[in-house]
Amino acid sequence: METEPNKKCFGGCNVFIGLVAGLAFIGAALNAEHGISKYFAAILHREESTIVVTDNYIFLFAGIFMISTGILGFYGAHMGNRYLLSLYAFVMVLTLIVQLAAVIVFTKYDYRDIVRQATNRSLNNYYDLDSASYNESHQFWDYLQPNLECCGIDNYTDWMNASQAPAISFIPESCCKPSLDHDDDVTNCTRFITNGNVEDAALVEKFIYVNGCIDEYFGYYAVDLLGFYAIFLLFFQIFAIGYACVLIIGTRAGYRRLDPQIYQGSQPQWEF
């Protein structure tokens, strides 16, 4: 049977699952969408962009569903209304389906691999004067690398293998650190790095950023965590659905009929 402690416990669960988790989901999805729009929108093909954007919006809708169900569940428990609690359980199931869809899309199409393919294409067009994407690639890398303080896809050595990369100054100047570790102008720092010393990380790190842009981007925008976060929350949501069902059963059991008491002029008694 429904009790006040049950209401408070259920309400607390919904505050955590619905409001806190929902807001976190919305924030993470918007943050990931902002990162894609800011850095990769220009180099992603239409199909790739559609997959990435769709996945972000599925997570966004899942967050909105979480907040809605949290409010609904808290109000239903507070009022002791089994119809609202039933609606809560139904909407929570829909939320689970939306989350699972987002995880499937995230896993099937490999968000990270899509971004990697796009950056690899752009890297190989950076020195290709005949490429239609030459200017686009320059703009992309010269904006991405100084802003994320990174160089290359996985690390700075990727530029050695870029298509038509020059033998000298094969690393773009946008990888240069704006520091005073060397006397030369920052824009000329890459001339110190040659095929002979490119593997000398201690020397190279004085002049340029050495971490790859893929790891820096995914680490900063926490995109990889979206899928794990969704799976982690599934356990709490399943628990909340089960708890809602217990409250629904308890609420229905509270409406029981007592045996009629026969008194003069009395009517059958009902207890609520």
C-alpha cells in the first residue's frame, strides 16, 4: 500500500533521473552539436552530417523526455494518482526506446569513425593544389588546430604522410605554439622540424602541439561518453519503472470494498 516514505523515495528518484540526468543529457547533446557545427560542418559529407546531427538530436529528445517523465512521476506520486503513475511508466518506456535508438545509431555508424574519415580526407587535400577542397581544407585545419591546441589526426606525425606534403615544413604553421621557447617568429616554427628529428618528441614539443585533434575534440566535448551515459541510465530508469508499478499496485489496493454493515437506515460503507 502507498505510504508517505514511498512517495518521498519515488520523488527523489525522479528528481535525480528526470531532472538531473535529463538536463545533463540535453547539455551533452547540445555541446556535441555545437562542436560539430563549429569545427566539422564544412568537411562532413551530407550523409555523414545527417547521421551525426540525427544522433545528437535523438539524445536531446531523450533528455527532454527524461525531464517530462520526472515531473510527471513526482506529481503522480505526490497526488497518489494511479492514472498519472501509469502514464509515467508508459512515457518512461518510450524514453528507454528513444535512448536505445540513440545508442544503436551511435554504435552502428561509429560517431568517432565518421569524424576521422572526414578529417583524413581534409588532411590529404591540404597540400593538393588541384583539389576542389584545397581552400576548405586549409580553413578547416588552420582553425581547428590552434583552437583545440592539437596537430594532425592522431598526432603531429600524420602530416608526414599527407598527400603531396613537402619535404621541409610539412607540418602546417597552425600547429605552432604561441610561446617564447624559441627566438624565431611563431609562423616559422615548423622549419625546425624535419624528417630526421620528427620522432624527437622532446624537441618537437617545444615548437608545436603534439596531441591529435580527434582525441582533443572528443575529450573536450565528451562525445564518446554519450553512449555510455545512456546505457548507465537505463538501470536507474528500469528501477524507476518497477517502483512506479509497485506504487500503482499499492494505490489500487487502497481502494478496497468493505463488507456491508447492516444498520437501521444505514448504507453500505466504503473505505478509501
